[in-house]
Amino acid sequence: MRNGSQPMHAPISATERSTIAEIGGRNAPIGALRAFVTLLVIAHHTVLAYTPNPPPIGDFSQAPYLWQAFPVRDPQKFELFGLLTLINDLFFMSLMFFISGLFVADGLRAKGNGGFLGGRAARLGVPFVLAAGLLAPLAYFPAWLQAGGDVSLAGFASAWLDLPSWPSGPAWFLWVLLAFGAVITLLNLIAPGVIDALGRLVRGADRKPGLFFLGLVIASAVAYIPMSATFTFMHWTQLGPFTVQTSRVVHYFVYFLAGVAVGAAGVGQGLTDSEGKLAKRWWAWQAAPILPVVGVIAVIIMAFSPKPPPRVALDIGGGVMFALACATLSFAALATFLRFVKKTGPVAASLQANAYGMYLTHYVFTAWLAWLLLPQAWGGLAKGAAVFVGATLLSWILTMALRRLPLLGRIL
């Protein structure tokens, strides 16, 4: 019996699922999905060293500073890593913004505008300063070494401080997320009913997930295409340590708002209902990304062909394919976790609890392990696997240790 009256096999109601999610800050499938995306981030930064046709190693102090994306480049490659990074890049950060938005409504309701924003500043702002100020230089030191720099910390520090910006690595996500949180807090302050209105807008997504999907694709395309046409899809804006992919910043805000709306309707209800149609038809969503991903690849091939189509056609076609690929991949991942993750075991619970710290610290390990393995002739696949496992375990262990410290334990 559960709660003294219900049998153990009785289905959990939507209200109970939402309550469970609110108590723990997340429910089992959403927590597992968040941890999974963190592992995708670690895998992405691992295999960049072994992807085919990487940019050449250039001068550390000269533009275009491609070492910021490829801290270490190994001559040993694995062809399929190129496909992995392409697919990852289409959706994993967008999905991260969506997941981050899911618990905004509960936070605002529980803490109020000031308490919520203060909590976000502590949980996102302080780690951003630490990651950008300390971890990023540590992670990029192997790039300095591979570019021909000496082992002198003074030489590296001089070259680092001469850069036109301060590379922050993966920590860019934190300041952007903090900015999004500030925007939604301001909206809630100006129009107190806006969060509940967003929740009402997506209510019923458990019965009609396709309608929510269509709205997300349209909003995403409208947000992305003009920015991509203006700045190109590869452009990044950098101001000191504040970095963001210019063409995607509004698109990311759309996904964040979508998460806020779904969370306002109730985590464990609506789109995130494990008994809803999205979860029940998970198998159909697994095939949905195939054509959009092929479409993205086709647009890339046409863009670099000897006679490419007009720029406007590439911008619109590529933008539509990107919006479709991002949404289908995100829905496929969400549907799978809603369908199959029902509870959290001890190992999974530890991974979920430490995922945030792993995101913050992993870049140091992926860079240094890749650099240390440069002399080995293992092949790109074996090296990639070794670096991924090593970076995952080391960042996991480090985070568990850091969370035992009085101050860091409160924000990690």
C-alpha cells in the first residue's frame, strides 16, 4: 500500500507527479535527461580533438583563435566523430536551456522575484566567475603548448592577457542563463500573471504534443533565421568573458521560454507527463530527426559547393532545417526518458546531483587528457573513449569533493 490506502501498482496521478517533481526540484526522467545532456557535452568536447578536417593549429595570439573551440587537435581521427559533433551541435544546448527553464515558475512562486534572482545570481554568477577566471585558463593551457608556447606560466599569462577577449569556455552558458532568468523575472515583475499565462498556453500538450512541437519549430525558425542571415551561423559575440553564439541567442531564449511555459503548467504534467502521448509514442519520435538532419547536411554541402545557391535560399533553407532538427532531436530525447525512466538508482542519483559541477569542471580534463595522449598511437576512437571516460570520472569525483566544502556545496 502507498500512503496507507493506495496499492503499490496504482498509477500515479498527474497531480502527484507534479508534486514529486516540485519536492525534489526535478522528477526522475527530467533529472536523468539533464544528466544525459551533461554527458553529451563532455562527449562533444572530448571528440573535437579527433574529428576529421579540423582547422590547422595557428598562432595562439593571432585571429581567428580557433583553439577556443579546439584546444587540442590530434592527428589521429575517427570519421564518425564528425557526425556526432554535428548532431550534438544541432540540439544539446537548446535542450539544456529548455530543461533549465522547467523549474523557473516554481522558483518564482516559492521565492518571489528578488529571492529567485538572488538565488540565480549565487548559483550561476559565482560559478561563472570561478569557471571563467580559473578553469578556462587551465583548460586552454594545452592549446598554448600545442601552438608552440613554452611551459612558462608567465609566458602563457602574458599571451592570455593580450587576447582581445577573455575566453570562458563552456561557462558562457551560465551567464546567458542568468541573463534569461533576469529577463523572465523582470517580465514577471511588470506583468505578474505572465508565467501562469505561459502555462495555460501549453496546457494540454500531454494530449497534443505535436501542436506544441509545431509552435516550437515556428517560433524557433522565426528567432533563428534573421539572426543567422545577419551574422552567419558560426558567428560568436565576445565582450570580455561574456561570449555567446550570436545567431542562436534568440533561439536559445525561445527554448528557455518553452521550458518556463511547460514548467508553469507543472513538471510531470502536460508535455512532461510520463503517461502522455509524447511518452507513449516515443518510438515515432526516434525517426523524426532523420530527414531534418539529412537536410542540414545537404545545406552544408550546397553551401560549400563550387556553385552554391543564393545566400537567401541557404539562410532560409538552413534555418528551417536547423529548427526542425533541433526540435525533433529534443523531442526524441525527452520522449525516450519520459517513457523509460521511472525511478532513480544510487549511481544515477549521484550523477544527477553532480551534473552541474561536472559541466563546470570537465573542460579542464578533456583538454589535458587529450594533450597527454598525443604521443600515443591508439587511434582516434580509442583515444576519444579514454578521454571521455577519464574526464567524466575525474569531473564527477572532483565535484563530489567540492560539494563537501561549505560555500561551494551550496551552489553546486
